[in-house]
Amino acid sequence: MSPYIGRFAPSPTGPLHIGSLLSAVASWCDARAAHGKWLLRIEDVDTTRIQAGAVDHILQSLEHYGLWWDDEVVYQSQRTELYQDALNDLQQQQHIFWCTCSRADLARTGSAIYTGTCRKQLSPRPLAAARMRVYQQAISFKDHVFGTQTEQLDQTTGDFVIFRRDGLFAYQLAVVVDDYLQGVTHVVRGADLLDNTARQIYLQRRLGFPTPQYMHIPLVVNANGEKLSKQTGANALPFNSSTRLLWQTLVHLGQCPPNELQSETVTTVLSWAVQHWQPAAIPQQIKLATL
Ligand code: GLU
Ligand code: ZN
């Protein structure tokens, strides 16, 4: 059996909130229950969206909630050479082309799917985005919460961006390269990324990387069924009442923790969770009754 390597990969665009705690706890328990590693990667590849102080808040929150990680924290902002290698590889294999469409050009096509305008521009040029050429072909994978997913990229996104016009590597490329180089075998993350997975699998195949297992954790909605926003409860995780919040997180993940655990320490709650971890009990929708 290959060893389990999981990861948590928050973007430092703001502090962790209840939704991020759900993904972090699910990912952590899944890794610990498998006696695996749990790596922490700060996804700051998009330097334009970094919020000052967010990294510190993320690290402090994880420590406070008892979610310790293995190995050194990895920062995407320090790994551009690795992404460049992958881009060069895709360039050499002619899997990409260079798109010089402006935002206005793209809007004029009237389609959310890239219409292929620049497909003949095979060599790199300044102020251009690199797009992955996609074909008519279905990509399927089994998600451990949402079941089998099938997506045909030519009908959903079209040729997608892996290197941006502003000179930054796109999330899709960075995440695929990092998951591979860090040896990640299991990706447990928020369901907002479910529809990014097919693009990532497509890239893995083009780069000759193995595909990890995927488990997406449902997004938290409030009692009215709305996605949490700052207004509806997506506030920064508090540093008090952490045991209770952890306990509630386990309830939301379908884990049925005993009531008495609420008066224990975070360490006790988490070790109960690892011992009783039932990923199959995670529901496809999580409604917060009380915020
Ligand atoms: N950095 C992404 C986010 O915070 C998560 C990426 C991933 O887990 O693949 O939404
Ligand atoms: Zn174009």
C-alpha cells in the first residue's frame, strides 16, 4: 500500500472561517486515520489577492484547533521555477497556445467557453496567457462524497488558462505541480473546487503525473440555504470556544461525537474523531442551524 499523503492548501486571501475549518478537519482526520502525513501549503501564487496578516491567522488558527501539520510549510510564491518547468514541458509537447485576447475580446464572443481564437499562436509572446488545448473527451473521476463525476472540458471551460497575461501562474497549474511534487495521494478540500478537478486531472495526464483520490467537503450554507458570506456568518474563526466549534464541525461532518466531548480539550476531541473517522458519513449538504 502506498503511504497516505494529504494536504491543506488555503489561499491567504482572508482568515479561515467555519467552511475552511470543515475542510481542514475532514482532511486532517482522513490523513491521521490512515496514519498518513498532512502537509500545509499556502497558496499565495496569486500575489494580487494576498491579504496582510492572513498567513499568520491561518497558522495560528490551525495550531489553536489542534490541527498540526507535518514537514515545512510550503509557499507557492517561492516555487515559480517549478511551475515554469511544467509550462516549458507543456510548451515542448505543444499542449498549449498563447492567447492574446483581451477581456473585451473574450466578452465579445458571448460565450463562457473559450472559442479557440488564438489556437494557432504556438510560440510564447509577451502579454499573452498560455491556454491548455482541450479536446472532445470526457474526464471521469470518483469523488468520495459526491460520487462519480464526468466533465467534458470542451463544453464547460474550453481551452483553459494555466499562465496568466499578467505573468502569474494560474492556480490550476500550480496545484497540479505541487500535489505531484509533494507526493499527495489524497485531496480533501471544499466542494467549491469540485468543478476544477477535471481540469486538474487533464493537466496531470498531459504532464504524466498520477491522479490522487478526491473527496470534496460540502460547502456550508446557512439556515436559508445561502452560501456563507461575511454577512451570513463566514467570520474569522474565533480563538475561544474552539472545543465546541470543533465538536460542531464533527456533527456537521456526520460523525456523531458524544456530548461529553464538548467539555474536553481540542486534542481529546480530535483523537476521538480520528479513532471513529467515517468518511462515508459525510453528507452532501451541510446546513448550519445556528450561527
Ligand atoms: N487554495 C485553494 C483555496 O483556498 C484550495 C486549493 C485546493 O485545495 O486544491 O480555495
Ligand atoms: Zn485568445
